[in-house]
Amino acid sequence: MCRKTAPMKRAGIDTTERPAAPRAATNGAAGQHQSLSKYIQARFDECSRSQKDVAQYIVDHLDEAAFQTAEELARRANTSSSTVVRFSQALGFEGFPELQAAAREEYRRVNAKAAKEAGGASSAPLFSLDQNEFESALAADHLNVEDTARKVSRSSVESLIAAIVDAEKVLVAGTDQMAFFASYMRHLLMLLDLRVDVVASPSQEALSRLGRIDEGTLVIGLSAGRPHPLVVRAMKLARHRQARTAAITDATLSEVAKLAQIKLYYSSNSPAYVRSHTALLSIIQALAYGVYAQDTAQYDDRIKAFRLK
């Protein structure tokens, strides 16, 4: 559990000139406050497992956490509303409303900075203000892809493409909802005649694939929210056997990301009852295209041969 900081009154939280955070959250300069996100990241390792789920969700979905109720946030983070409240208090806030005020202040400042960098230009909304559920979901996916494109590092993408091309074999680990994306990634890369295996369940066959990980293997872990133990196991085994590792995840504080040498983050905000994986699908397709672009002549012959079958 996060080491609990003494609850602070509103007077102890700066919500005017800087992003709100407890007085204890400084970045080294006297009186200078960290943003809420940075403060949570700094104390992440002190938290319990369920509190880490809340921490990850707030850091990676600040725009949603700033306006959701404690119950809604708990549902998205796969935990209870009481855990959300205890997490807020452990950070030094009186309760969730005070933490949410800090999240809103950071959200406003981030948006204001983005608008300033864009020269104050604002694009027209995708839909009218009175969106129905269908339009809200599509609008969220549009923003997810846009947000992911901004945040993904070009150097990380190029490193992962090079690692895929250079690997003797690729193993993609993804369970439950990630199993589909692992299988689709395998399909796209096998069209280019690459050796690709998938670990999607703790079956005997899948475990034997883990047993064949060696230095020539690239292990790619896919995760959303709290990673499945099998994916974590694959990443740890890869590290132990000095294989290259990569993570594609929607949680920057994910254990899978911590175990990976190459990290790609995607945004999964959604008004629906499940996370959105539209940006994940875009990343997978873009990576496959990046591999294809390394030697289009060679891969064109392979794809033509596949189509003739």
C-alpha cells in the first residue's frame, strides 16, 4: 500500500498557478510543485497491487479521470471505489474530489500548452456537441489514434522494426483480449515470410514455445491495463535468456513495459464499457508496413506467391 501522507486541506494544494498536487510533491526546487501525474509516478512503487491499477489509469487517462466519478474510475481500473478513495488519501488528499481537482487542473494546463504550441488553431469537432453513443465512441477512437501518433517515439518505432527484421524468430505474447491482436500481428508478419509464434494461453504447446526462447528471439508483449501473468513470465524469461524484448501497452507504468527494452504506448480511452484498441491495431499495421518497406522488392514476391495459393 502507498505510504500514507497526512491528509491535506485545500490550502495545502495549489490549484491556481500550477497543476495541483500535495505540498510534499516537489521536483527539487523549493516551492516548485510536480504535476499530479509525476507525483503519482514517483510514488508508484509504494502502492499495493490494486492501487497501482488506479495509478496507471490516472496517469494514462488523465482526461477521463479528471471528470469521472470514483465509481466510474474504479470500474475502468478494474478495482473498487473504496480503493480509489484510499489511494487518494495515501497521496495526501482528503479524498477523491481533491485528487480529481488536481487532475482537472493538470488536464487544463496540458490542453492550454498544446493549444499554444499549435498557434491557437483549433480544428472543427468531428461530430456535433450532441453526440450519440456511436458518435462518441468513434470520436474517442479518432482522438486515441491522434494521441498515440503524438506520443510514440520515432526512435522506438524504428528500433522495433529493425529488431523484427533482424530476429531469427519473433514470439508475440498476448492473452485474453490481446490474443486477437497477437494473432493478427503474426498473420501480417508471416505474409512477409518471417518466423512468428504466438503465446496466447497457458497451454502445453504455448509453454513449450516459451521454452524455445533464445538469444535470437524477439519477444513482443501486448498488454492492456494489468498484464496477464503469462505475458509477464514470457518477458522475464526473455530477459533471463538475453533475448530482445518489446512491449506494446496502454499503461506506461505496466510491468511488461518495465521489462521491455523497446516500448510503444497507445491510448485506449473510451466512453464504452471496454477499453478501445483502435490505436493498438493501427500500431500493429504500421509496424508491419514498416518491416515491408525495408525491402519491398523481396516482400512483394512473397506476397504475390501467397495470393496465388
